[in-house]
Amino acid sequence: AQSVTQLDSQVPVFEEAPVELRCNYSSSVSVYLFWYVQYPNQGLQLLLKYLSGSTLVKGINGFEAEFNKSQTSFHLRKPSVHISDTAEYFCAVSVSGYSTLTFGKGTMLLVSP
Amino acid sequence: DTEVTQTPKHLVMGMTNKKSLKCEQHMGHRAMYWYKQKAKKPPELMFVYSYEKLSINESVPSRFSPECPNSSLLNLHLHALQPEDSALYLCASSQYSGSGTDTQYFGPGTRLTVL
């Protein structure tokens, strides 16, 4: 079975500062990795995904993530955050042959002026 | 169009009521999902339909009854719920390649309160 660990439950940061949200996974088979964002009182929106190929993945809203197989990580980064980036961020993994996602517990990004 | 719609947006019901949640997508997706999400927690998978057939039931109590009338529509029938069932109920849809690479698209959710 696979699992996802998001090491930080909350990350406070000032506006225009860079941010990294950490995600580690565990699986005995190859994985596909996703980052979703959830704004207050809304559903989840896909930020980016890694399926294969280049390990640096660019997503929407200026976010990017790097797949590191040796460290089993898929950390999310943004060079300069905005107040509007305040939201819950979920890392998720799926494996070949299955249509379901395994989610991490989420990281709340709190951006203040 | 990558939109999944859910109605109603909010629902308050008593423990003896019967109500239904509705989810619709017009992306031609053949997999549809129901999730339950409690505050400050990740979504928990409840049911998966693939090609209008129930393929996964994550040991959900029988007071939750899913239905997939056609490839675009997914319902969740609720009966005799408990206060602890209060949560955000999310619907999602995806292609169904079986490869694990399919992106799930989520609706905005129905906020359910059981009194």
C-alpha cells in the first residue's frame, strides 16, 4: 500500500516571500503524484501532477514541484506568494492499475501582509 | 469545460429525514467518486463508479446509498443520518484508463449538517 506524508500542518509566510510545502511518499511500486489546492469552502483544484518525464513540473498560479525518486519526495514551491495563495494544499499519490488517490493530511499555507 | 457541479450547496437535515445529493459532469468522464471531508482533514473516499457500475465501496454505512443513473450523473441518497455525518461531501470525476494517471476533477461540494 502507498502512503503520503505532509510534514507541515501549517506554514506561515509573508507576502512576496518564497515558500516550499513538503511531501514525501511511500510505495513499493511506481507512483503518480498530484498537488491539489482547496480554498475555503470550495472543492479541490489540481495545481500540477507528475506522471513521467521531466522531474520538474510547472503548474498553475506560478507553482512548481520537483519529483525526487531517491528521496521519495514531491515538494511544492513558489518563488513569491500572494495573499490569495492562502489555502489548504494536499499532496496525493496514485499507482498503476488503480483509479483512486491517497491523500496526505494537508498543509495550510497562511500568507500575511 | 472541466466543471463538476453539485447541488445543493448547503443542506440541513434531521436524523429521520431522507435527502439526496446530486453531482453532474459533462466532460465525458466514465469514473465518478464520492468523498466525505471533515474540517481540517483530507477527503476520504466513499464510493467509486466506473462505467456506471459501483466498483469501490469503502465500507460506508448503509445509510449512504449511491446511485449512478447515467454516465453524467451521480447521486448520494441519505437516510437516518447521525450528527457525526455532518461534513463537506465532494464529488469528483475522471477518465477511466485504469492506469492511475487520470486526473480527478472535483465539484465545489455540499455542506451537510445533521441535527
